[in-house]
Amino acid sequence: MEPQDASLTVKVWDAPVRLFHWLLLALVALSVSTGYIGGNLMRWHIWSGCAILGLVIFRLLWGFGGSSTARFAHFVRGPRAALAYARGLFSRVPSHTAGHNPLGGWMVLLLLASALLQAGTGLFSNDDIATEGPLYHMVSKSTSDALSAVHVTNAVVLLVLIGLHVAAVLYYFLFKRENLVWPMVTGVKRVRAQALPPLRFAGALRALALAAAAAAALYAILSL
């Protein structure tokens, strides 16, 4: 076991990643609740779905042009690395990784893919009552029905992925004594000194530029 002084408390998460995380959580909760209740709340369901699409577009851009720990190249590892990390899951020693661990990185990809699919199919969906997605007019009714079915099925997939994510966070907190939630609030985390790579954080101007690009992309999509 490594000595206690082998870890450092450092900044690992930038503000854009943390804002994305909590905004996405709030918007998914809004989308699920309004979709379940239906009725007049379906307009909020559509708006929240469009906002989710814009958020995911920003996160994809930030994954290539953002801070070190936000970049896909930093946390997306191959199967061998993921399996090697998985062997230590039942050890009570905290992992103290700088950013997402190899398994967590794949979960991030799955969550982003599912959220993108959910928002994307929602653009073309209909409920056979009074609600149609913003791009419903671009496809045939049969195609819209097929995409609506995917939308409904993937909603379950997305909720299962979120449930697994929450379960993993609880496992780390209760079994490995590692709090993964608080660092996503403060940006600061304990990291093993031996595993601390050089970290660079992108500035606010780059974040604003990529946010503007994501907003422009969303506007262009909704204007089709």
C-alpha cells in the first residue's frame, strides 16, 4: 500500500466540465419528468432536449480543444488498460487518478453517445397526439415512428447508464473511501503523485468560443 503522503490535492476539473456535468443532470431530469407527465409540459420536454443536444455538442468540442482532463485523448484508454484497472476495483485503496479512470472514461463515452442519440432522435419524433420534434417535417411519418421507438428505448438505456454511473460513485465512496462527487463541485481532487501528469487548463475565452460554436451548430440544426 502506498503511503498517505504519496498523494497530492490538485485541481483536475475545469469549470466547463463541471458546469456541463450538473447542467446535463438537471436537463435529463427535466426531460424525463416532462416526458413522463406529457400534456402541456411537452414543450419543456422539447426545449430541454434541444438544450441537451447543445450541451453534448459543446462537450464533444471541449473533448478535443479543452483542458487536459477534459480531452478524450487523456481519458479514453484501450481495452487492455481498462481490464488492468478493473483488476484493482475490489481493492480498498483509493485510485486517486487525475481525471477519469480507464473504466470511467468508457462510461463517459457511452453516456455522451446515448445522450446524443436521445436528443438527435427527439428532433424527428412524434407522440401520435399533439407533439412533434422540431425536425419532424424533414422525414416521413414511418421514419418518424421508427425514430420515436428508438427515442423511447434509448431513454431506458440512458437511465440505466446513469444508474450504473451513480452506483459506481457510491461504490467508490462506500468501499474505496474516495469521494468523486465533491471534486466535480470544487474541481479539486486528491491524486497519486506518481500518476500526476502535466495538466493544462484552457482559458475562459476558448470555452466561450466553443460554447458559441456549439450554439451556432444547434441553431443551424434547428433551422433545417
